Amino acid sequence: MTDSGSEKTVPAHKIAGSKRISFRLIEQKEEANSLVIVLPGAGYTTKAPLLHFTTGLFYTKGFDVLHINYTFSREEMSVLNEEDFTRDVQLAIDNAIKNKKYSNYYVVAKSIGTIALSYLLNNAMYKGAKAVWLTPLLQRDDVFNSMVNSNHKGLCMIGDRDSCFIEERFEKLKKNQNLILKVIDGGNHSLELDEEPIKSIEILKGVISNINEF
């Protein structure tokens, strides 16, 4: 994806509810039947490396790309209600694509976005959707149980230096044959290596390559 004017962007909206949610829909020149929904982290936005290059990857594959953007204060994070959060995310999605008809869905979720993903996959709208779990919050039972029991094809990537990496739970994920699991040696919660920017770029390339092959 470039800034050549080949994209259309739907202006951000404020969705009524307990959380502030906005969206940006990046459309192909011609009508597309495939959509990737990008759910960022609380502080890891869609402009951050993993999600920026994921956006470009899917756009070049002919997908429309929907960024769901939310902002949380520390106080809001401490009392986050997953059902309200997921409801507001779905409202944003509904508003963004209300005049669209897609038959092929991917959902890419990072960190806190995996909370919403865990619940969204129960929606019939996403039947057959493929899920990319980037640094999922494995310490949360809702996220972990969703991944263990999911019938959706999924790709999970997490670093072994990530505080959300729980080896016992990760081992149990291997029982779900729908999941492709990747552990990044030394990777932190941003899937980077602390104080090693060059090697971190190599990891980024590998992560995007894995998403491309998925």
C-alpha cells in the first residue's frame, strides 16, 4: 500500500458507548470481497511496525483493510469489561462496512485486541474467518479457552520473553490442530529483541512472512 491515492478512507467515527472506538477503512480501487480487520494493542497502534506492514501485505493481496482504533487510560484499562469492549468493537465494524458485502474475512489481533477476537469468533458473521493472534493474552482464561477450542484456522505468534507467554498454556494450545504456533526466541511483547534493533527487524520480516504464508 502506498500514499498514491489508490485508497479510500472512511472518516473515523466516535461510537456511542463506554469506550472510545474509531475506525479507518482502506479500500481497494475496485470493489473487494475480502476484508482484514486489524485489532491493535492498547498502546501498540495500527501504525506500529507489525500492524503497519500487515496492513500493506493484505492491501497488496487485494483486501480492504479495516483498522479498529481505541484509546484507553490506565484507569479504563484497570476496569475494562470484555463484553462491553467487544460490543463496541463490533459496533465499529458494523458502521464501517454497513454498505459492503464481504465473503472472505481475516482478523489480525495484537495483545488486548485478542480479548475482542476471542468473542468475535462466536459471531456467525465470522464463520470461516482466519485469525492471526499476535502476542495473545494467554494469562486470561477467555483468550486461552477461545484459542484451545477454536474451530477457526489460526496463526499464533508470541515471544518467550513476553510476560503473556505461559509455557504450560502454550503447550496445551498444541492440541488444537487448527492453530499454527510460532515462538520468537527472546521476543518481548512487541515481538522485538531488547536492545537489538537490527535483529528485531529480521524478526519483523519473519513475522510478516509467516502471515503472508498463512
